[in-house]
Amino acid sequence: MAEHPETRALGHTGLEVTALGLGLAALGRPAYINLGHERDFPGGRSVEAMRAATFTVLDAARAAGIRYFDAARSYGRAEEFLSAWLAEREIDPDAVTIGTKWGYTYVADWRTDVEVHEVKDHGLGTLQRQIGESGALLGRHLDLLQVHSATLDSGVLSDDEVLDELVRLRQDGVVRAIGLSLSGARQAETLRVAADLERNGLHVFDTVQATFNVLERSAEPALAEAAGRGMGVLVKEALANGRLVRGEAAERLRPIARRHGTGVDAVALAYVMSRPWATLTLLGSATAQQLRENLAASHLVLDEAERSALDAMAEPPAAYWERRSALPWI
């Protein structure tokens, strides 16, 4: 068993990342759409309790050799917690790779009972405001800036002012790389458009972060193409927002998990990590115990029959994303 996740290049960015990274979507705010999220914090979900929980998971990730951490402006206080942890642990910028995202604003004011938790806006004003906010918190640790949930409908990929500003931020050294995250049934189409975008002979986007898991595999051909063109590929939602751990779909993974002596989470993660185009798979662990269980994926090898059984679980993209959009914030 490898003690630490493998380190590899993040596409052509010059950044180094580990094969597993930690995303802070479930840790930076009290409510999220992961199934069972409300049960992950027995100590409560005050700002102080969530900060302590974040530090505990970050410490466990660092001890396990994870060196990539992913946040967003809309993840509540995720950047604030991450910044404080980096400072208190005196972590050198060269020792980790940090990514964040812009384009959504957190508006729930640390409440779990509101109807709207985040507001999307991909305009130039939001980009300039949020890179200033992220930079003020993360400083020299900030490496990768990503458009949050870019879609063809949002217009961000045809906004010349925004695209020019993203390229400028990279050229001026504000960040080292520019990426985009994807969402929805048209991930593949969006990625192919984004991968072709250029400014002054330079590609706009260096990386892509996309949803890929046992249930939603529609973007795989486009992700493989992107990797072949030198883009770094980050996989998010590998556990389908908890559906592959706590939902009925998880029961179909259980026989495979028993054969390997792991949890169903490790099986689902190993399925994703087996893809040669996947540079990095993000963990969404909300507790140190979850993270330790997730790490079993690093040494789990699925055989052909197991992979075929998991392949058969794929859902039509439209059905998958309709179900995801109906998940409650809890």
C-alpha cells in the first residue's frame, strides 16, 4: 500500500498536485447538498465548530500526503478557514497547490434554512471583486483560479472582457493557472468550446474540473481529449454528492466493497482514479474518518467484472442532473 498519493504534473501549468486532493465545499458553510451532511458535525455547525472541523480534516489530509486543496468564494468561509490553517501551520506556498473559484457569491449568512444559498454571476465585476477577495485571503498560496460552473448559457465563454482579464491575471502572475469547473448535462460540449478559446495565440484555460462518477460518465470522451491536449483534469463529485455512499445506489457497490475489505466510497473513488486522463480526484470528506476511509481507494484495483458492473450503473445525463438539482441543502 502506498503511504501517500502519487504526485503528478497538473497538465502544462508547471504546478504539481497529488492524485487525491481535498475540496472544501462541505466544510466551509453549514449547509450543503451532500446526503447526510447534517449528521457529519455532531459538535454543531457554528462558525467556530466548522472552523475546527475544517482544521481537523486539513490536518488529516496533510498527514496523508495530500497537497492539493480546492475552495471557492461561494463555499462560505472555506477560503478564510484555509488561509488561517496555512498561516497557523506555517505552510510554505511551495509545499501545497491551492485552487479556488469565482462566479458564485455565498448569500446564506451562515443559515441552513434559507431558500437561496448562492447567487451566480459570471460578469467582469464579479471576477474582479472576487479575485481581490481570494487574493487578500490566500495571497502567495493561490495558484489556480477557476470559473465556477461555467456553462454555455451563462455567456462567460463568449465574454471578451472576462476572457481577457483571466489571461491578464495569469500573465501578470496574480495566479499561475486559469481553469474552469463544469456542471450540468452539457459538460462535454462546454469543455470542447472552452478548450479551443485563445487570446493572442495562448489558450485561455489550463485546467478543467468536471463531475465524473459511476452514475455520470457523459463527459469522459471530452475529458480524455482535454488531457491529451495538455489540460490538467480535476474530477469532482466522485461520490455523486453522497448518493454512492448513503443512497440506494451505494447498495450496488457493497458486494465489491466487501470483496476488497473497504467501504463503498473507496470503490467509487477507485473507479474514477483508474481513468488515465484524471490528473486529480477531489475528496469531499467532511470528517477525518471519512478521509481515512476515502484513502483506501489509492490501493484498490478493480477487476474487469467489477468495472463492468459499475459501468452498468450509469444514468442518462439529463436524469442524473435533474436528480442532483433536487437534492436539498441540509
